[in-house]
Amino acid sequence: MLGLYRLVGGLAAPLVWGLLAWRLAQGKEDRARFRERFGEASRPRPDGPLVWLHAASVGESLSLLPLVDRLAARSKARFLVTTGTVSAARILAPKLPDRAFHQYVPVDRRPYVRNFLDHWRPDLVLWAESEFWPNLICETAARGVPMILVNGRVSERSFASWRRATSLIRRLLAGFTVALAQSEEDRQRLRDLGARDSRFVGNLKFAAEPLPADADALKHLQGMIGTRRVWLAASTHAGEEDIAGEVHRRVSKRFPDLLTIIVPRHPDRGPRIAASLADRGLRVARRADGEAITAETGVYVADTLGELGLFYRLAPVAFVGKSLVPLGGQNPVEPAKLGAAIVHGPHMGNFAAIAGRMKTAGAAVEVADAAALAVAVERLLDDEAERGRLAAAAKHFADAESHVLDDVVRAVGPYLDRLAERTIARP
């Protein structure tokens, strides 16, 4: 299967170029650093040991930040952090410590991967979650570079898919010296799929700092909102914005001053979302256009990047998106850390273990559809005591897992220490 994958990848080279060109035209690739996607570095390799950390996109890369900070404090190595999306790069790069820097991960074709590895020559690789790209993993392992899977995750759907490609996934997982899983279920699935040494240490998303917010922007928005009742639909995907609009229509009958804030997962969809909601008769303002929240504004579309922490602080009730559509849900730990009363849909497969434990702890409310979401939002906005209890339970749940970072550093530490020993021995 690996051979077939590489053959198809070779034949599809023109399609890859076409897709990347289209993404570039859509603003989904970084024009200034476009060649990095072909494995061509935009900066020289630093001297000394180099640790390469890879994460797919925003959520995964933010969960790696505390780990990079801790490892940089422990070692004099340099740290190369790669992601595949422009949004992750824009949010992540400014937050990295001094000896860490960002590059885009190459597209998973052998020539690009080899360009990347020939230049960077990493001494240790930390791979986040479930980005199992065959060429990146196999080419790195073939060079004898130790690889550790951190925050490893295999969803139920992915597990079923990989069971139909057992020879390939076994070869990929064999490239990892250690697989550190988010949950006991993930540990078991990784072991069943062929991981040599799988361990449950917990989810690094619990170790991430609360999402940041600009103090001046927060004060300005609070001034525009005043005493209005507010709820938030966060990280929404196609279909969920229309649901949020319907919830607004229903709940505003009870609370005429209601303000609904929608933060789409992909901000470039903002104009279409606003137009669709306006067609339904709602008064809409868009943040990306600098439109103010007035007394007439019913829905505020916050179609900007990296400001979700701002809106979690503004809204006492937060719906976690990607969960009323069958896409797996978004991270419920982020609003939990900021004291929001959390509501989510039934499709939380990407965070199944966390969502299940939060439900058991009374730290989140699960709803089945738009009607149930409207009932939950109305109840929580009306009942301050219930809203406060739910928010407090969520924050307690998130804070109780703070040991995860220590456990991951303890597992990764010996491999990092060996780099220092090799550096000392070289002269």
C-alpha cells in the first residue's frame, strides 16, 4: 500500500501543483513562503541539536506551545515547529520561545519530504495527534531519527478506516519509538493498530494557557454590548450558522435584547454567513468589516482570526461548534478554562473522551438539534444559578488536568537529554 501511495503521489504531481495554486489564490497558502510546501527551506538550519515538532492546524499547534516552552527551558536545542495551515502559522509563530521557529510542513510527496529532511536534519521528532502522513513518517524513520507521538489520538471513525489498511498503519506506527495517547481508548487503539509502546498520559489541550484576549478590544466590545444578554456560537461550520440564526429568532422572543455572536471556524466564510442570516431577516454586523454592535444588531459575525478568547470572555453561554454537524466537534476545554457555561451537539467524536467526562461531571450540556439548543440557551440565560454552576464545574474539570504537561515532559525528557549527551561527546 505504501508503494501504491507513492506511485499515485508521483503521478498526481500536476494535480498537487494545481491544488496548491488554487489554495494560494484563495489565501489559504502563504505567498511569501510558498516554496516551503515543496520542502524548500526559507532559512538556514541552526547549529547544534534540532527538535522538530509537527502539528496539523490551530488547535493542535496551540496544545504544543506549553510543551515547547518546557522543553526549551530544559534543553539548549533549537526547535522547528511545522504546521500545514496559514492560520496556525499566524497564531503560533509570534508565541514561540526564542530558540524556536516556524516552517510550513511539505506536501507529502517523496521529493518534497526529502528536500525538507536533507536541509533540516532533525535529531528528534515530536508528532502531534493523528497526522499520519506516510512519506513524512517513513522517510524520517528511515534516517534513524527517534520519533515520539504526543497527544496521540485515533477517533472511532479513523480506527475503523485504518483497520482496512492494517499493513500501512502498522508500518507508520512502527516509526514511533513511543506513542503518548490522549486517553485510555486512544492508547488501546494505537496498540491494536501496531504501536510498539503506547502509553496513556492525558490530553495536552488541558495544559494550554487560556486563549488570549486584547484588553482594549474587550473593553470596547463590552461598552457596545452593555447589559444585553449574550450567547456565543463558537468555531461553527457550514449549517451551524443558520442554526444559530434560528436559535436567535426563538430565544429573542423571550429576551428581545438578545445578542448572538457567531465565530466561524473559517473566517473567510464571514461574508456568506452574514448574507445568509440577513436573508432570513436578521440584523447582522461583521467584525472583519469594522461594523459596530448597535442596539439594532441581532447577530454579530466575528469573522477574524485569533480572537476566540475575546468572545469566550464576553459570552456567559457558549455553544461549541462542529458538533451539530457530523464533523467531530471542537475543543471544549478552551471555553471551560474561561468560565463559560458550555453546550455542544451530539457529534463530538474528536473529543469523545473529554466530552463524555464533562457530561458525567455536569460540566457541559449536550443537545440533539436546533430546537434543543434554543431551549438550552434560553434556560441558561434565564437561570443565573444554573449557568454559574455549569461554568464552575467546567472550570474545575479543566483545572484538574494540569498535571498532563509534567507527564508528557517526563516521558519525552530522556530523549531530549540524549541530544545534550551527543553534543558533549562530539568534540
